[in-house]
Amino acid sequence: MKKLIDDGRGSPAATLGSGLRYRPRLRPLSGLPLLTPLVDIFFLSLIFFMLASSFVQISGIGVELPRVGTFTTAGIEKYIVTLSQSEGEVKIYFNDSEADWVKLKDEFGKVRQNSPRATIVIRPDRDIPLEAAVRVMSLAGKAQLDSMIAVMPEAGKTEAVFGP
């Protein structure tokens, strides 16, 4: 049989029937909680969300996209053709590497072999003649690839969208 007795030190001590006394070793925690487990969970969550999210890579060539009033939004594909103008001539970039019309046609052939349902996103500078963008769309069509032109929404909105 167990009895609780007061030993005069502020904590009750229990005795067993044989007269042996024992004192519980548990003491309430005081002070700040340990932050190490919290930091571990934070960094594990951060790593999980970084790996689970999709990374969207946009071509690094700076161009001023034309603005339109109506548009449809689409996902960004990894095959991007950027058209810019330098010293009066049209410069062509395929996935950030400079190309000419012949190389672009060859690249479209490679894309067709690797991914038959790929989409070519055309990012023309707004000062580029329409003929250059249409020529890229024609090359994509000959390679049996879908193509679309990237445009900016009307003034006041800053996100890039893709229109047919």
C-alpha cells in the first residue's frame, strides 16, 4: 500500500508498505523551449517545398513584349524563341543561345524528335517586324510543332501571358 507523506521540503514523498521512501525525479521545465526541433522542421519543410515546386525558366534575353487587350494564359514550355533587334537587324535566340534561320530549323527538327507535342513560345520584341515572328511560326508549323506568341497584358498589369 502506498501513502503520501509530507517530508517538509515542499514535495510529497511516497512510501511503500515496507517503509522505503522515494521521490519522483520529474521536475517541470522552465525557461525557453528548445528551438532546434522547430528549426529542423522549418528547413525540412523549406527543402520539401523547393523540390516539389515547379521552376519556370524564362529566357534571359530582355525584350519589350507587345501589349494586347485580350489574351489566354498558358503554361511556359522550355522551347523559347526570342526575337530582338540590334543595329537594324533581327537577332534570333533559341533557349538563350543565338541562332540563325537554318540553325533554328534544325533545332525545331530536334525538338520534334525529342518531344512531338512540344510548343514553341515566341517572344518577339515589340519593334520586330511581324514578318520575323510569322517566319518562326511557319518553321514551327513545318516541323509539326505548335507555336504561340508571348505578349504583355494592357498597361497596369505586369505579368507575362501567352496568347495564340
